[in-house]
Amino acid sequence: MRRKDFIKALGVSTLAVSMGSLSQFKQYTERLPSTEKMPILFLGHGSPMNAIEENEFVTGFRNISKKLPKPTAIICISAHWFTRGTKVTAMEMPPTIHDFGGFPQALFDVQYPAHGSPALANQTAKILQPIPVGLDQDWGLDHGTWSVIKHLYPKADIPIIQLSIDYTKEASYHFELAGRLQSLREKGVLIIGSGNIIHNLGLADFANFAKDNYGFDWAIEAHSDINQWIFEGDFNSLIQYDKQKNLFNLLYLLPITISP
């Protein structure tokens, strides 16, 4: 079953902001020049093995980066970081998280030593007000982030923060939240969503997986419908995905890590 390399898409306690933090906001935004508006990417990261294998998906990731202006920073929303409340990583050096099991040691040996950006994390929290955003010091970069970004920017020379998905909220909450981040795109910040629209390993037909253009009827139909909604700007159908006929098969059923 073939997947597009990327498609354009939008996408905790209240923290007091000290005077020092406000000063940091100002210094940070002043350092960021207005730039050509950055795109928003949705990357299907697929198997963690894409981090160390050479295949069409990896080639696609590399080709994407060649067509983009170099970002000043990256905000990544990974399908593998579900939290109660909205959080953003705020440490100087986010660890590389190997949040999977049963893969070769070579995959666990991969490190992606990109810097974080406490300043951007604080600015993101400010932009999202009055939504309370937790400045997280415990998570890092999970494989939904580093397994794809390492191919876009192998030198790990661009600061990265992750924004979590609040599993207690509906899709409309996340749609509205993403809209508040739009101004960062004009400051050179690349916003990336990483996951898969169609991803149900419980129903995967691995015997036919290698066949070109192979896919279950429901997967091909869902893929077509979602692409059409995106290209037509029919965000209402996307937001109300739970009312669509392919609901069960659109669910992301991989084990996920849920942070308290």
C-alpha cells in the first residue's frame, strides 16, 4: 500500500510567566526575522525502521527538505505523545526516546542530538493562552519526531520542541489550537505533524504488504476521502472524523505512551 510522502495539513497546570520569561520572549522574537511563510507538513512516519533503512519514504523525506527554506526551529506534534492537558517540551537538550520494542539494536543505538528551545516553548505557551500549557522537562523527542526529522535535517542543527496531543479533548480543540500557531510560520518555524492517517497493525495483511499499490478496500476509500477533504478545504469533515463511515479503520491502534 503506497503512501504519499507528505500532505499539507494543519496541524498541566497554568504556569505563571516571570518578568525574566517575558524578556526572553521579546529577545527571542526579535532575533527571528520575518521570513517567507513556512509550510506545514504531515509526515507518515510508518515503521521505526525507516530511521535506519533506505527506501522510498526516506528518499521522500530527504527530497522534502531540499525544497524548503531552512527553518529557524521546528515544532513537531507526534502521534506518540498523548497527555492529559497540553504540554510542550521545554528542556535545552531533549533526549532521544526509543519508545518501541522488538527491533534490532541498531535502531536503539540511534541518537538525534538536536537542541531544544525553552524560549520557543515559552512563546508557544504564550501564543496558546488562555489554554494552559505545561512546560515539560521529562519527555524529549520520541520516534514519531526523530525517525523522520533525522532524514530531513541529518546534522541535527535545528532546535526542536514537541507539542503533545491532549487525549481528553476532541478534534476541534486541536484544530483551533493549531490555528493559534500560524504566526510562527512567518518567523521561520516549521510545524510538522507526524503519524499516519491509516494505521491499523491489527488489520494489516503482511502477506501482501510488499505488493505495489496493495491495500484493503476500506483503506483505499479512506485515503481517497481524506485527501479529497484536504484538497477541497473541507475541514469540517476532517474534524468530525468520528462521524465518518470508516471510523474504526481510521483509528491509530498502535500502543501509545500516555503521560499523566
